[in-house]
Amino acid sequence: MTADLAAWRAYSTVHTQLAAHLSRELTRATGLSEADYQVLDALLDAPGGRMRALELRWVLQWEKSRLSHQVGRMAKRGLLGRESCAEDARGWDIALTPEGREAAARARQVRDDSVRRLVLDALGPDRLAGLEETAALLSARLERAAEEDPSCRAARAEVFPGAPSVD
């Protein structure tokens, strides 16, 4: 195995381990699943705690059926509501309920504390700066790759009509 592929595999392995550990800690502390957290966290930052279902799918990079099932389960638990979209009568907004907002804030605090203890404190400022630089580089590469993919380009145009393409 080449050194570059060994580095990738090491990163991939630790990413999987970290994601599993963070998920277990979150569930133990809040009773929320990782999928619950992802939805709640995305909505917590959205204006008014609400987002069009189509936009939420884009942010989470989920399939329509996955989001639909997840939102249905969370709505039954009182964390979310589905509301008609004001801009598009065919679309739906997904909105945090007061209980959902409280759960999201609590879960974010648990996640932030875990990440600080397991990652940020271990890496220190210099490695964190390198991590941020690496993330920005990869994000830009992924944006270009998405722009070159016709199905991804079409999906993006549907979610963000009139948005400029990535050059």
C-alpha cells in the first residue's frame, strides 16, 4: 500500500470510529439518534428554525424517502412540524417545535463538549488550523465535482434557483 493510500485509510478509520463514538455519547446523553441530531442541528441554524424540505435534503445530502421517514418519526415525537411552504404551495417547510428547539440546543451542547474533549483539545491550535485548511480545500474540490455532475447540478438548481454556478 502506498503512503498516500495508507494516510487515507487511517483517516477513514478514525473518522468512522469518531462518528460512532460521538453518536453513542449523544444517544446516551439525550436519547436522540445521529439522524435526529443532524436534522435538529440543521434547523437550529435556519431562520425561524424552519427550512424547505428540499433545502434540508440538500444540506443533509439525504434522499427524499430518508428525510420523509425521519421527519415523520420526529414529528410523532413532537420535535418537528410539517407546514405548507409560503413560497411554493407544492413544497413543505420542516419546522422545529419548542420541544425540538430545546432538544436541538441540548444535543448541540453535548456534541460540542464531546468534540472539544475528543478532538479539539487533542489537536491544539496548529493542527486545528491545518484541519480547517484541509477541510476548505476538500470542500472546494467537492463543490467543483458537484458542479461537473449533471444530476447534482440539476438538484442544486432546484433547491437554489438563480444561484450562480461554481467556477
